[in-house]
Amino acid sequence: MRVVVFERYGEPAEVREVPDPRPAPHGVVVRVEATGLCRSDWHGWMGHDPDIALPHVPGHELAGVVEEAGPAVTGWRVGDRVTVPFVCGCGSCPSCAAGDHQVCERQTQPGFTHWGSFAQFVALDHADVNLVAVPEDLSSATAASLGCRFATAFRAVVRQGRVAAGEWVAVHGCGGVGLSAVMIAAASGARVIAVDVSPRALDLARRFGAAECVDAGTVPDTAAAVRELTGGGAHLSLDALGSPATCAASVNGLRRRGRHVQVGLLPSADGTTAVPMARVVALELEILGSHGMAAHTYPAMLEAVRSGVLRPDLLVTSTITLDAVPEALAAMGTAPGAGVTVIEPWS
């Protein structure tokens, strides 16, 4: 099969032929029909994820068709259309027993703990725990985003963030996750403020329901702008990019007893990030993390997609082939794209 592989962090990836994968007894091999290009893939390529062993094939949000199933798999057959959360639970640890597969103690992640979906085929673990059926009327390009950015945004806004109609929600960073969060929050009846440096990203945010936009490229204090626009601060704020600046701005833009949800990864040299904790204490703010979404919680999101309340298909702004991935992956470090780029490995 053809894959995108890199052998050194931060150096150009390349497309090459490698042997097809085989499924674990509890796993499947999926023929990848579409896979998303995500900023998390860039972080992995840069060496920010300790789980990655070189050489490595990235890619963690995908949709496709079951090509082969291991002998212990009971719920899936060859030919089934599926997607999968980027966090695959083991199904048997205490966290999984509590339903919290997204923080599984023995989790695997395609594109991080093992070779991922920038390939024509990908192996996935514990299929009966992790696979999600793709509705017949949902395209593979749309379904691919449900494995990471859209599902991650859905849980961050709805479950962790506890969004309520009429609340002000600030979204810092309007790439794929951020635009998904804008759409989900607006569909929930919230008033959304989108914050980004890219005019194109802000235009898309308006299209997907943002009531206000703040251009971080021209506004020196985005937190102050959010507080002014909302009459005191957002009820809920998300850092969907992942940087010390956007994390701090998200916290500083909250009103009293507001809720900050950290969605974007925050790599740093010592593994820590400064947070304005004096404000957290004084205003009794909540600081929450959000790490994907368990497969068994997908039905509510899928129903909102099926009914047209949510339109993840509108977030797909470009489609590329495997041959274009190395250049597109490297470009994410200097110009994170607005919207969603989908890779079609068989094109």
C-alpha cells in the first residue's frame, strides 16, 4: 500500500510503498476512503508526542470500509462503512468500565501510538469497542472529521463546556476544531464570538454562526475585546488552537464563574503552560480539558448531523491526494488552514 511516512521529526515526509497491515485478533483493517489533515498531525511530525516511534505514518481521523476483521471481532463485518474516535479504548480498564474511553488507561491512537491513516489501509484496535457505523447518506469525506475535530468540538462544547442557549461562547482559534465548535455552539442557541488572526477563518466563522468576530492580528488584547462585546465576559470559552497566548486569552476573557475548556494541544519545553490562576481563583472559574469523544456517545451527534442541525460537510474546504500531504503537513506550522482538508488516499 501507499503511505505518507517520515523518518525524522520536522524533516520532509515522503510517499512510499509498504506492506499492507494485518488486524490484531480484536481489531480490523480499514480501507481508508478519506482522512483529515489536522494540526495534531503536525505536532506529531514535529516531535511533540512521546508516543510516536520512528519511522512513522501519521493520520488519525478517518472513514472507510472494513477490509479484514480479526477472529475475536463479533460486531463488524467486511464491507461495513465505519469511522473511529482518535482515542481507541481498550474496553476493560476502570476508565473504560466507567464509559470514559476517551481517557482509557491503555488507549491506542492511530497516527500516534501506531501507524495511522495517511495510507490506503489502517489497522484499528478493539473494533467492537471503538468502531462507529457511518450512515449510508453520509459521505466519507464528512465522516472522516467525526473521528477527531468535529467529535472533539462536540464534546468540548456540549459535554465538558455544558453550553446553554443564550450564553456567550468565545472560540479562540478557528481552524477545523474551532470552526466545528462555532457551528455546534451556535446550533445550541449560544451567541458565539470567534477569535483568529485569519480574515478567511473569521469569514467562515460568520458563515457557521458566529455573532461577533475578533481579529487577533489587529486587536492587541483579545480578552478585553471579548469582555467588552459580551458585557463582562464569556460564559464559556475554548482554546481550540493550543498556545500559551490563546489559553491565557481564553481564561482572561471569561466572566465570573465562567468555564474554560482547553482543546488545542499545548506543547512546551518542560510540558507545562502558564495559566492566569489568580483570575481563576478570584472569579471562581472552571478549567476543563477535553480529549476526544468515546464511540458509544456518538449517537446524539450523528442524529444532529442526520437531521441537518449540524453540517460538518460544510467545513470541508479542500481535498488533496497522498502525494500532496508532505507539503501540506509542513505548511501547517506557519499557516494553519481555515476549514478542513481531506485526503483521499486512492485518488
